[in-house]
Amino acid sequence: MDDAPRAAEASAPAARGTERLFDAASPGASKSPLVVVDDLHVSFERGGQQVNALRGVSFELQPGEILGLVGESGSGKSVLALTLLGLLPERPRPVITGSALVSGTDMVTANREQARLVRKQHLGAVFQDPMTSLNPTMRIGKQVIEAAGSTQEAVRLLDAVGLPDPASRLRSYPHELSGGLRQRVMIAMAVADSPALVIADEPTTALDVTVQAQILELLGTLRDELGTSFILVTHDLGVAAQVADRIAVLYGGRLAEVGPSADLFGAPLHPYATGLLRSRLVLRTDRSRPIVTLPGEPPDPRNHPPGCPFSPRCEHHSGECDVALPPLETVTATGEIAPSPAGSAMHQVACVRLGRFSTGHAAAIDERAEPWGPVASASRGRNPAVLVHGVHKRFTIGTGLRKKHLLALRGVDLSLNEGEAIALVGESGCGKSTLLRSIAGLQMVDEGEIEFGKGGRPQMVFQDAGASLTPWLTVGEQIGERLRSEGLRRQPRDARVLEALTLVGLPAEVAKARPAQLSGGQRQRVALARATVVPPEVLLCDEPTSALDVSLAATVLNLIGRLRRELGVAILFVTHDLAAARMVGDRIAVMYLGRIVEIGDADELCSAPIHPYTKALLDTVPEVGRVHVRLKGEPANPIDPPNGCAFHPRCPSAEPTCATSPVSLDPVEGASGRRVACPIALRLRTPITGDLNTAGVMSARDDSGRR
Amino acid sequence: MIKFVVKRLLSMVVILLMLTAIVFLLQKLSHINPAHAYLGANASQAAVNRETHILGYDRPFIAQYFHYVSGLLRGNLEVSLRTRHPVSTDIVAFLPATVELAVSGLFLAMVLGAVFGLISAARFRGAGAFRMLLMSFASAPVFLLSLLGILVLSGNLHWLPGTGDTSYTNAPTGPTGIIVIDGLVHGQFAVAWDGVWHLILPALVVALGPAVSIGRVLRGSLEASMLSDFARTARAKGLKERTVVLHHALRNSVSAALSMTGLQVGLMFAGVVVVETIFAWPGIGLYVDQSIPQADFPAIAGVTLVLGVGYVIINAIVDILQAVVDPRVALV
């Protein structure tokens, strides 16, 4: 290291390397808070308009505490994280008022050098995308040593965060590691020099679900061992609830609700927190009716309402909500406003109408939504709309001696019936998107056949709706393009475009807009309108909701459900989220390394999984204060899939034969249409008894009683 | 790596074949009889016809081309119609001075470009003034800059020499032909220093334009790198801004600047011909400048080939450097 002050700093605070256990039971009982944020406002100008990102946020964080900071896009959560780090971009120049004390230094008034020293001595940071957050041209070792000070310490840290064989990994470049390992390297750098606080901004969002659980578990372990505080910024209330002691929900640049994780995840009081939790899909969500969603769009930070920022979307809204910004008030266990503020462990809510509506249990099935009608084409019989038979697809990587084959699909059979919806579930590299693109005709398969029913080409909706729309064409032109072959005149064509927009719930004006003028949710609706303006036989959806906010994702899932029923299209829906798969699919197919390992009725598969991998995926569904880590490691590399059952290296119930004998997708006795590629699980399986269809949709009230 | 070298050699062959074809086409289109130029304006028609036949210019165009290419394979670049020496001998004599000028010009362009890119991206003090100065010089054409340099720095101020590559008539002539190196090899440091002194002005003139292009590309990618996620990670570690720029952002930004350097080499070769003529620099630029009015097509073709080879080699080096800088880049 050539940084001169390093020597002086190294002797500074932390008892480096010693694993002092921290008494997590009474966080900060006698200590002064580590972070004190008081009436923090941050605004800046973008495109000539004033963006008010934070509008009076106050909270405290105790040493050794994990605070989950939850919010959707536009809530200001990332701005808050960057303000605490003193890393807000200088252009556009932010206007900051209030204070944000970190270890005694106010990051609002600190000059560059002071803020840098606070980051060096007291702070660590983990960012969302481990692919871009590490320097691609610098070896891992050098990057960790920059933070750790010595090679020895770097190896110790990498070992502590669970990087296998850390000493030899020092010479690796980031692109040679998987996403989960890269995030472990980021965490090693963040906890180097034992910082008092680590700010983790969506640290698990870009990772696979099984890896996400491992990373969350690691954060909890590091807190217990080092006594480091964490601020865990996330859009997912469930992720926060697993490891955080307290959760703060941000909305429109203000705190809507702050309280202990169990309270917030179990019984939130603010209508926004309640709605957020309700649109969060769990395996108990009722599939027979649309998901209860928050109406409207996330707040526009350029144009906040005068009163409660949530009031335009709030079902309990009344005139008094719009008078002034609601203050954050402490509530008692019975849900009443307490007279005096009492400590940071209290439950605080910013809602002037609190107590005048019933908050109820958030996870309760909302009976107000009308159940789905029947699928339009169900009466058309059970002819296959798509028949996939023995499909193999490989990609060639590298050249010459280093040429390798990535086996994306290794023999897939699938039959999608007319009007049916199948959800394909799996982690990155499992081949689910490759299968979808092959069916769409976007690439040729190497082996096997894909046949279609009587319908024409399938239509496809992509993950990134913004990138899949042409930026310089208006929405109307892009939807109308698909009508060109019908030789319609302008007027009837415009009418058809309008009809398609109405069907996806967009106003007529959108036809004249260009994609950049729309929000993420609106763009995904436009993509759906474009796909369905000429109703296809089959609609292919490639993770259409994974880039959207929780509340918007639910509305898009509902929209797909409605389009399916009104237009009678068959749907193939790719996702990494089993709960979303269960909402959309009649059947679910679980994929692992290019093969289907389990397929069957959505409810049956979720309530009584047979394949160990399906069980592991189901285990990733969050619970308060607990992280399930059922699977070690990460999905194997499709370049060189393991022999026998490809899952055996990670499988908790693997036997020696799994590594050698090939597995086939065999039918399950007593369950029609169910197939599982695991002879051991099939042998050990206890016969299914009782009515499986109701097992999966057990009333949440019964379920919650047991919690 | 072997595949990379083979690929580049093949592409060089294709480029050279195309270049010679173009030179031959130009000769055909120009309606100049090189034999006439060879014999002089007063030669009789009979003598011209005889010489035309001896030199082979009366044969079909394609036959001439194949004759030239087959000679090329044996290292025969034919005889210059002007100097009456084999073109290969002439090129060996004139090339070292050009290599000296081009390499130092390229080096200077990269240094100036790097400084320009760095200080304007990192907003160091004085960046604006430096940028103004560089931009205004680079916007002037090469010949104007050359004249300005010769008149002001050499003529009026007598700071720098304005012609040739040495002031010594008895300078050593071997082994490289590059005055600065030969001076050092023979222990004549005064000669070497005098060579450097002669080099400054023409190299600077050659370098200014490419330096601005390289610098602008570098600044653009540096600015992007400094807003990148990994730069944010580096800042979050509490590293100094200087460390963030030099250790993290710079290496991730030179790739685009290297591509631009490769592109600029072609333009620089064109600039070298003009600059050598103005500064009376004894390189192949001066040689070809004197060959063109005499319709000395063998000489023109030979110089064209040499420049083509230089272009391919420098771009291959650029590709290798890119792979060195960025571990994710594979040589193909």
C-alpha cells in the first residue's frame, strides 16, 4: 500500500482480527447510537426539474444492530445509503440539509477528506451488482489488500466470508468467479479493518435464490462475530425480515413505518407497508383470484403530493391526509399512538388516520378480489399448442484449444396444451431462457424438435421492457407494426391499437408516447399489448416481472392472468421465483442444468415437493429472523455438468450411485402428470394421501396461527 | 496466440495485395508512361517504345500486376525509375529516419493524449488551459503547424533546428540508420543529443492531431469509469481520489484509447509524408514525395507496401496491449 496515512490509521480503533462476541440481545442498551440521522433532506436538479429524494428522515442505529431499509424505486433508499457513505454523486450537485452522524462525524457537513477517513476507518459497503462492483482488471487479492492492508489479513477475511481456497484465489480476476463468490469478496472488503457499520445496498438482488440465503446468513454471522452494525437496503420486505433486528420502510423520501422486524413483517400498521406485504407472493397466496395489489405507480420524486406521499394510492385516504406531511409517531403494542416517544426499539408509524381503519393481518387472504373466471379456451380440448421433444442446445465458447461447449439444454421434453400456463423455474444457467428463446424461434436447436399446434408464431415478452421497445418509435407505432400484415387502413388500425392498450389497462394517450416517457410498469404493459394485439396461440414470458417493483410485479402478474383468460392464449412463463410461478402456472416445471427435474400441478408441486432441488427452492421463501440455507455452493457450471444426476454435488440426500447412473424424468405413482428425475426420492416417498389441491392454498389465518 | 499471429499475417497479405492493386490501378488511370519519365522529356519516341517494352509496360495490366507480385514474393521491389537503385535498397536507406520520426511522434501522441485525458477527466488545475492550447494547435493543418514551428521556434527564436535530422555531415551511418541510436552506439553523445534536438519539432507536429483524438477518447472512458460501480467500491474503501483514478479507473479506460491510437497511425503516416517534405527529413516520405512527380511507380508502390506493413504491425501491437490491459480480452 502506498497510502501514507495507512500506518497511522491501522493503529486506530479496531481490535482487528479478534472475534469479540457481541451481545445482540440488548443492542445498545448502554451505548450511544452509532448512526444518528436527523431531519435529513436531499434534493438535486435533474433535467431542469427538482428531485426531492429525501424529505425529512430521522432514525438512529445502535452498535451491533441490523436495520433493514425497505423501499421501492423512488423511495430514496439508495440516496440515503449513499449520503451515509458520503458518496452521493457530485453532479447533479445535491442540496443536503439536516444531519447524518456516523461514528460522531456528520457526513452532511464533512469535507471530502473527513468523509474519506470515516469511510476508511468506520464504514464498509456492499453494492447490488457484484459483476460490476469489482474492478475487472485488478486481481481479487490486490482489491482486498487495498482494504485489508496485508496479504495475510486478506486471506483471513476471504476465509471468514467462505471463499473456498482463499490463498490461491488471490490471483483470480473477478470474471473468473461466480456471482455469489464475487459478492463474498465484496463483503470481505466491506468488513476489512472491522468497521463499525456496513451499508449493504441490495446485496442479494442480483444473486440466485439459494445463494441469496447463503449471503444473508453470512451477514448475520458477521454481525454476531464482529459486532458490526449493518444497514441492509432492499426492496424486499421478506429479505429484510430474515436478518434485520428492525425494519424501516421508506416511501416517497419519508419513513412510513419503523419497528421490530417481527412486528413489521407480521403485522404492519401503515397502509403502504400492509400493501407491500400483501403484494409479496408467498406459497400460501390464493391462486384462485387476482393478487391484491397497490393501485397506481411508485411515487414520482419530482412531484410529491403536499401531504402523505402514499395518499394517492391509499385505500384509507381521506381529506386530512393531504393537509400536511404526517409525522412519525410511536405506537403501543395495541396499535394506539403513544403519548411520548420511547427509545429506538419502538414501533413508529407515519399515518394520521391510524386507528380509524382496521389493519388486520397483512397476510390474510383478501376476499374482495373477484375470483378468476374460467380460461377461455379450456373448452377447446387438450391439444398441444407447443410440443418440445428431446431438445438439446449447446453454445460454443472460446476458440482453439480453449474451445468449450456450454450445454444449455440437455434433452428437454415438454408439452404445453392449448390455453394452459406452464411456469419454468430454475436458477441462472439452468437453461430456462434458452428453452424459451428456442421455442420463440430466436435460435435453432441442435437436436430434437419443437412443434406447434395450429397457431402461428408465438409472441414473447422480455425481462427488460425498456430495452425491448424501440426508443424512437411511439408506442402506437410499435403496437400497430404487428397489424401491418393485415392491410388495415389507418383508422381501424388505430382502433385496434387502442383496444390492445385498453386491455392492458393503459390510457389512450400512451399510444403517442415514446418508451422513455413511460414508467417501468407501463413499459411492460406496452410489451404485453404489442404481444397480444394479434392474440397469439402461445405467449412466452421471460422473467417479465423480475425488474419491477414488488407492487408493480403483482399487477403485471394479474394482467398476464387476465390476458390468458380473456384471450385464451397458452403461456410459458420463465421465472426464478417459485411463488410467482405458482400464481401464473397451472403446472410448474423445475429445471436444473439443462434438464427438467420435476414437473407437475402447481399446487401439488409446491405443497409436496419430491425432488431435493425443488425442496431446496421452496425453502428459500423467507421467514422472520431465520435464514434457511439448505443448499451449499452455487449452481454447477453448464460448461461441464456433473455426471449422473447433475444436482448430486449439492444434494443433501445424494447417494454414491447418483454420481454415476443417469437419471430420467419418471412418472410418480398416484399423481397424474407428475414426473420427477430422482429415483432415490421416488423410492423414499411416502404415498400421498388427502386432497393435495387444498393443501397448497391453506387459509393463511390458520397458518399464521401456528406461527 | 499462434492463431492470432497467423490471422494477422494473413490479413497483412490481403492488405498488401489490395494496396499494390490500387497503386497499379492508379498507374493505369494516370496515362503517364513511366518509360517516358524514365528516359527524360527529350527522348525520342522510338527510344521510349523500346524502353517501354524492356520495362514491360506494354504488357497487359493484369500480367504486369502478377509479374510485380511474383517479384515481391522473391523480395524484388523492382528498380526505381528515378534513383536507378533497387527500390528495396532505397527503402532500407530512407526507412530508419521515418521509423524514428513516426515512433517518436506516436510516443509523444500517446503521452500528450494520456496527460490531456487524465487532467481533463480528473479536473486537475490547469486542465482547461492545457486543453485549449492543445485543441487550438491540433485544429490547425499539419503544414501550417510545420511552417509556424519553423518560422517561430527555429527562424526567429533559434530554439530548435528546422531542417534535416542532424547538423553533422560526418554523422555515423550505421548500424540502425537512426541518428540518435547510431550516435549512442558509436559513443558520440553530441551527435545523439543533436538528433534528439532535431526530432522535437517534427515529432511534435506529427503528434498533436492524434494526441487530441486519443486524449478525447481517454477522457470519455475515464469519466465513465469514474462513475462506475467499481470506482464507487474503491471510494467506499476510503481510498484517495488519486488512487481511485490511477489504480482503478485508468487501466479500465485505456482500451478505447488504444483502439483510437491504432486508427490514428494510418492518419499519422499521411502526416509524416507532408512533415518530412517540409522539414527535409531524409525518410521515405521525402523519398516518395520526390518520386511522385517523376511517375516513379515502383518507388510509390514500394513505399505504400512498407506503410501497409507498418499499419498492420502497429494494430497487432495495439490488440496485444489491449489483451494485456484487460484480462477478459482474448486474442483472436
